[in-house]
Amino acid sequence: MTSNPNSILLTGGAGYIGSHTYVALVEAGYNPVILDDFSNSHPAVLARLERITGRPVVCERRDVADTAFVQAMLQRHAVAAVVHFAGFKSVGESVAQPLKYYRNNVGGMVSLLQAMDAANCRTLVFSSSATVYGDPASVPITEDFPTSHTNPYGHTKLVCEDMLAALRTANPAWQVGVLRYFNPVGAHPSGLIGEDPSGIPNNLMPYVAQVAVGRRPCLNVYGNDYATPDGTGVRDYIHVQDLAQGHVAASQALLDDGEGGDSFTVNLGTGKGHSVLDVVRAFEQASGRPVPYQIMPRRQGDVAQCYADPALAQRLLGWRATHSLADMCADAWRWQSQNPEGYE
Ligand code: UFG
């Protein structure tokens, strides 16, 4: 069966980055279909996607590790490429429950790749992370920096990257785009979809947003004695809308290339570093609300600075981030203030 070049499967397509990418792919003329087990996403997102795009969403509720189901789904929709978002992403949880992470992130990907192989669909965009750089020796980080891991979550991302490299060696028909995300934040400008972490947010921006909206009293700033301009940690925050466009560019590059075309591994970041206090100030500005904070000891495993050199993505994919920190905060605030309890 020949595939439909517009048909793209999004595993984890109901999640934070998956849902924004869904919208961007529809706007670029693709027909994305979603596979999600809703283990870390909310079914209410589907109606929001329909409101934004004005068309029905095709979504199957199933674990990505159900090989036979995924193979049948790939064939049923004549899928040309898969964007694989379905993975767990909490560093702390991965330390406490490593097997949950190896099973879903590594086992899930083995199953997905087997299903793709059986369905003759060998084009994949993979959600990796700047976590594969461990504690970088310097910044900005280019893709040829040495990789390492400091927790099971990071290890699963590295194992998946290695698995994809091995697969390409075994069969050059595989075309793989590995996207190493820096710190995705913000929300769709409609305020209809956004990040909805369950429980207490681990990440900075959703925590700041929940303080601003009054759900939490105060932000804990983990360390102000780093070797950075104001002593707090510096990260490369990237608007989820820019990240979504990065997936469109990556899918296009692989699909336009034909079988056996060039694979790539690229950073998706802005190239700019912002400190924790920069984010607090920008969020106060965007929301008009105070964000009280207290300085706490460093969080274990954190690095002082982490930001991308995004030049390779621009060169290979013609992609670059265009949104500022002010845009990220304004859109995160619109989502948070319109949906104070998330999708509930
Ligand atoms: N921070 C706080 N208070 C908080 C949360 C975070 O001060 O409540 C600080 C952190 O110490 C760090 C910065 O805000 O300096 C960003 O922290 P995040 O948790 O938002 O993001 P990280 O850079 O630690 O983690 C992200 C991803 C991980 C990934 C890691 C490395 O969430 O999945 O980048 O790439 F592993």
C-alpha cells in the first residue's frame, strides 16, 4: 500500500507539545492523526483542537506499546511519517520509578519502531532533549558536544537516540529527525491549549504561572549562587509555538527527501539564556500580578547554564525561533488565567 504524504501519526499527540504540533501541522496542510493513552494528558484537549482547527480530530486511545494495534493504525491511515512524543518526562519521577521510564520511553519506542517497520513506514521525528548533554562544559551547546546522562529519564533519551542510529545502520531506508528540545514554555495564542502538569509542577514556567494566578503562594528559586549574572540558573526557554514549527520543518525535510534521504539531529532552542529571575520579572510584566519568591538551596542535578546554538536547525531546516520571553509569558498567562485549573 502506498502511503499518503500528508498523513502523519502523532504518538502522544494530546500532550503539551503534541497538541501544539497537531495545530501547526494542520495549518501546514497535513492530516495528523493522534495516538494517545491519556496517561499524562487530558481528553478535553481534543475538543479544544477541534475549536482551533475547525475540523474533527482523529484520535485512538491506546498504549504506543501495542505493536499490532499501532501497525494496523499506520496502515489504516496510510501514514507517511510518525512524530513520536509519547514519553514520560519528569526527572524526579524517573529517579524514583526507573522501570516505568525504561518501559514506556525505551520499550514503547522499540514497539513503535517494530510496528513502523512492519507497516513499511520508516520516517520518524523523535522528541529528544537537551538533557542528553548532561552538564555541558560550555555554552552555547552545539550538536557535536559529548552526550551523557545523570538520571534514568536522560538515559532513556540517549538509549533511544542510539537505537535510531543503529537502525539506520542496519537499514538506510530509515529517515530519522532527532529534535533536542531545550525548555519548552508558553501556549497557543488562543489560550485554548497549554501545559497542564498534574500535581505540583516540576518546571519553572508552570509553577510561576500558578503562583501568579493564586494557586500557589510563592515560588522556590533553587539556588542564587551559580556562576551566572544574577546567580540563578540560566536556561534556553523556547515558545511551544516555535517548537511546533520545528516539527513541521523536520517532517517536511524528511518527507520531501524521499526514501533514504538525510537524517539529522538538531537542537531546538533560541540561542538565548534567561535566568530564573528574568523569567519571574517577565511574567510579572506580562500578567500584571506579583510573583513572590524565596531563595532555596540548589536542586540536586541542576546545572548552572544550558542554552543552544541553534544554527544547525536553521541551516538544515530553515527553522529558527521567533518568539521572545515576553511572548512566552504573555501566552502562558493567557492559558493559565483562562484555565486556572487546567483542562479540569
Ligand atoms: N527552578 C526553580 N524553581 C522551580 C522550578 C525550577 O528555581 O520551582 C529553576 C531550576 O533550578 C532551573 C530553571 O528553573 O534553574 C529551569 O528549571 P526547569 O525544571 O523548568 O527545567 P530544567 O532545565 O531543569 O529541565 C528541563 C526539562 C527536563 C530536561 C532538562 C535538561 O524539564 O526534561 O531541561 O534538558 F531533562
